[in-house]
Amino acid sequence: MPDSPKGDEQTGGPDLISFADMPDRLEAAGLTRLSKQRCRQLAEEDPNWPVPLDKALKVGRMRLFDWRVIEPYFRARRTRQGERTDLKQPPAE
């Protein structure tokens, strides 16, 4: 169709992606590639995740997120490789 957007052109609507699409999008954006399982884990456990799972668009069994909302989260995220949170002592009262 001649009116269809081509390539990476942005239209007015959201740029919806699933957890399965996130690794490729991260890599294409020049960010560290994470597995879809790790993206899902961050969505469940990280309090800074921008869209709560219960607020995400659900289509069948998939959750969809607007990439323009999710990308800034990954750009600002600081990794903590090798940090063993299971060995941390709870804060003393």
C-alpha cells in the first residue's frame, strides 16, 4: 500500500512490543542485549519498571509495551553484575 509507513518511520500510535521482541530492540538501540526471560524478570521485580504488568496491554497470553516508554528505562538502568542479593544481611533496626 502506498500509504503504509516504511522502515523505522514513526506513526502517531504506540510502538508496541512483547517480551520476545525486547532483546532484538535492545540490541538495535545499541544497548546490552538481555534475554526475554530477564526482561520479564525485571518487569516483575524492579520497582523502577515504567509499566506495571497489570497495567500492560494484554493480547492473548502476551503483554505488550510501548517501546518509547520502555527504552528510556533500559538506557537509565544500572547493572549490578555478580551482586549476590541472597547473601545480603537484612538492615539492622
